[in-house]
Amino acid sequence: MKIRVLIADDNSFIREGMKIILNTFGEFDVLATVEDGREAVDYCLVHEVDVALLDVRMPNMNGVEATRLISEQTATKPLILTTFDDDEYILDAIRFGAKGYLLKNNDPERIRDAIKSVHNGQSVLQDVVLDKLKSQMLGGREPAQDMSAPAAAAGQEATGSVAEQNESTPTACPFDRSLFTERELDVMSLIAQGLSNKEISKELFISEGTTANYITAILNKTGLSHRTQIAIYYLTGKTR
């Protein structure tokens, strides 16, 4: 079955161009294109849409508010497709339920893969967007160098948890550490660095199933719904 997509953008050239691009892959059924957030919400309320591609800056209702209403009132998964100029909206969009945040200047294949990932229940946060998010959390400072350092040299045991290694950074612990085990803190730290489950498993020398179990435990303890929100929680201590 094809993935049912809605495209919302106030630029007709982008709307129709994206529709043409997605239809060339044969994996999507572009149900409609609309020009503002209000139309996007109304459409999702009466049609079965799998993924809604939403621009941020639109008349009548922006993509962030549309994301909130679509997440609250429908089963549609919102995916923000936007520009660098909209980076101040990243946090709100994710808090309101966006399953991904992707730049418009990506190759069509990257956008295709993002839509498929979101449809399959994964969250997509492009590396450059994650870097901007980290920069916001650090008050404009660059992330500390050890934020991306491996927990241990290949083939050697780690000397202390990843979370402990990052404890000296300004945003290392903006929440109550006692709520989590050391391994859960390790997983949260690596999620905040943008690592996938496979990469986390390799970093911590555990199976992907075990990594998934840790993520489930973290989500249950925090009341969050996906890994991108875990990254925000780790960096800010905020759950909404």
C-alpha cells in the first residue's frame, strides 16, 4: 500500500514541485496539496493521511500550530519541511508532536527516506537541525568536544558512563539523574548526540533489542513519546 501524503506550503511552486517529485518514486499517493495550516488540519480531519509535510511559515495558521492540532486530533504524522530561517520553531514543532524536521534543500531521495521513516514510526531530525538545536540549548555556544567522543576505545571497556563523561558540560544534567539508571543516562546522552539505535548499541556494546528496551523505559519514566523528545529532555530537562 502506498504512503498517503498531504503537502502544505504557501508557495505553489514548492507544493506542485514536491508533488511531482514524490509521485515519481511510486511509493507515495499525494492526496492533496494545500496552502496553509488551517487547510492542512481540516483535510486531515476528514481524510486518512499517513504523513503531512508541513511548511512552517504559512498564512492563517503556521505549520507549528497545525502540527499541534493534527497530532492531537488525528492519526496523521506531521513532518516539518522547512528552511534555515525557521530554526527558532524547532523546539515548539517537536514538542507539539512533529515526527521530523527536515530542510527543503535536501535531495529528493533524502526526503523520500524521511517520509518512509516517519511512516514506519521513527523520528527524523536532520544532523544540521540537531546541531542548531544543541546550539540553542547551549545559549549559542558550540557543544563541548566530548559530546561526540566515543564512550570507550574500540574493544575496550568504558571508564565510567557516557553521561558521567559529559557531566562537566553546562547542559549535562538539567534534570533529576536519580530517576534513571546509569545505562539509561548513557542511552539518553547518545540519543542527544544524534546516534541511531544501531550506533548506540555499538557504542555501549549491547544488542539493539536491549537499546530499544532502555529507550522504552526512558519514555515510560518521562511520559515522552519519541526519541527526539528524549534528546530535548536530556539537553533542557523539559518534557513539553
